[in-house]
Amino acid sequence: VAELISNNPNAYQVEQLHLSVSMRSFRAENLSKFVHAILDRNAEQARNIYQEIREKYPIILTRDINKAKRWLEEKARGSERYGIVVSSQAYRLKPLAIDVRLQPDIESWFLADKMDVRSSLFLEDAATEFDIQGLELDWTCLVWDGDFRYTPNGWDHNSFRGSKWQKIRQPEAQSYQLNAYRVLMTRARQGMIICVPEGNADDHTRQPSFYDGTYDYLKSLGLEVID
């Protein structure tokens, strides 16, 4: 077949369509590189990559979940699908009406229409890395909890047990958590908004210091901010 095509004067080869080239879009490939740089704490590389993709793949930063929801609704066109994604360890988003203990009806979450309260489009139920791995939406809102915190010395890994956060010290468990956020940050085809809550100084489980470092780090990468 290849010989017949090569001898046909009306046929020509496009290297970009060769099956050895990823079928995922330019945006998705560069998003993967961007997320890799973020998680590697390579801020300079992340900034450079984002400048290449920002016009075609917006990534917005906010601290207000309601503004994040409005952004999703305004961005989606026609049958485009959007939804909220969170870490399975994001136990202290309950004050934002996000409870990871409540498992969504994942079939309805992905397929039901905007009038169905089980639908991702209703923006009530959130999917975790377990629910959405290998699947995509057009637009996502990643709500970033205090389980995975940026510090100048590296990522601070935490798991909520009982009534307080506990450090995750096992390297394997830390790697798993990092990869969970990698999944969550690569589930949108067209763009995403990241919501890092402000926390609450009166709540020992949601101290602003648990969130501020992550927010400042992401903001330093050049992401557009919605105050």
C-alpha cells in the first residue's frame, strides 16, 4: 500500500498525520509539558510553556468558587461539557459544598444534561482522579485543597485523618498524590480554571497558610487571575 501511494502523483505525505505522531492536540501535548514543569517546581519552564499555549488554552486562577463556576458556564458553547474536579484527599472543601466522601453517579455526571442535579454541568458533584482518569471534559474547574501544598522547599503532602491533617511521609504515597494532581490538571480539552481557596484563620484545618503558597506559586507562572 505504501508503495502504491508513493507512486501516485496525486498523493503526498504529511508527517504530522503519521501514526507515530500523537493524535492528541498541540494544546494537550503542551499542557502535559506545562503540568510536568509545575509539579517539578520548574517555574521558569512552566512560564515559558504557558506563554506558548495561553492564547489557545486559557488557564485561569481564582480564589472564589462562585466566580470559577461562572467562568465555566460562560466559556462553554453548545454541547461542550464542563465540571468540577478535586483530589480524593480534598477533605476540607466541605465549607465550599464539595464533599469527596459523596461519590458521584459517574455515568450521569458525564452524560446527563444541565437540568439533572447529578450532571457535571450542574456544578454540585465533583469528580476525583479515580472518576475521571482516562476521560476528559471540554472545560474543568480544579479546586485545590490543602492536601497538596507548595512550599519553597518542595511539595508538602498531607492526608486528612479524623479532625486534622497528617503528613504523608512515604515516598510512594507522595508520588501517588503528585500523580493524582497531574491527572486532575490534564482533564480539560479546551481550558481550565484553578480555584485555590483562601482558607479560614478561625478553622485549624483550613488555615490560609495551607493555601497561600500554592496560590502565589501558580500566580507567579503568569496565569490570568480573576479576583
